[in-house]
Amino acid sequence: MYEFSVEDSPYREHGMSDKVEQARKWIKKEDSKRELGYFEKECDEYPGDERAFMFAWVDEFGGL
């Protein structure tokens, strides 16, 4: 389960943790298909929740 920081704790609601895990899996799956680029480009291609994608991206790569 994704661990949110204190500042991000409001996003624990509404299944956001599950959405972050889905985004993380998508990032890893897409990484094997092509070289991941800039956050904005990849976020536009992600078919799910943008906020969850942002959390997963930061968790994987350390920043936007």
C-alpha cells in the first residue's frame, strides 16, 4: 500500500492508495516498452487519475 506524507494525507481517502498502485504498475509496464520521458508527456498518456500518477511518478523517480 502506498504511504502518503503528512501533507498528502487528504489523498488517502476515496481509494487513492489503490489508484497510486495502479499508476505505479502502469509506469513499470510502460518503462519496459519505451523510454519514459518527461512527466507531463507521460501523464498525458496515462489513462487513469492524474493525481495518482503524480504520486507514483515521484515515488519512482524522486521528483517531477
